[in-house]
Amino acid sequence: MEYVYFVLLILFLALVLILLTRLDRRTKNKWRKNAYDLLEMANPDSEEIVKTIKNLRLYGGRIRRDKEFQQIISRLHEKLDAIEKKPDS
């Protein structure tokens, strides 16, 4: 009977791992899409850009950096600098 509980525990842990991986992938894709949408906008909100950069850094990885996220972050920084330097009319 102990083997049954052990196997059920292992299956439960595998299910939790799969669920967490899917949630993480969904969140990464959400912030990636948000970043591309901000890059396509003519005049995005600077606070939204800062929030997106923060979350891209969070989900871009610490040890294995996602190169696409790094490129998006640099493009967002350039867009933010252009917005802040432009005088308000």
C-alpha cells in the first residue's frame, strides 16, 4: 500500500511541474506580446513601458538569458528614451 501512495505522490508532483511550466510559458508569452504591441504603438505610455521592461527582465531568465527578451528590452529602452526626449506639444 505504501508503493501506491508513493506512486500517487510522484504523479501529483509531475502534474504540478507540468502545470507550473504551462503557467510560466503563458505569462512569458503575455509579456512578449505586450512588448511587441508597445513597440508598434506610435505614442505608448512610458509607465507601461517601464512595467513591461521590469517583467521581461523577470521572465527573461537569470542563468540562461533569453536573447529575444534582451533584444526587446533594448528596443524598449530606445523607445522610452525617444519618448522622454520628445518635447510635449
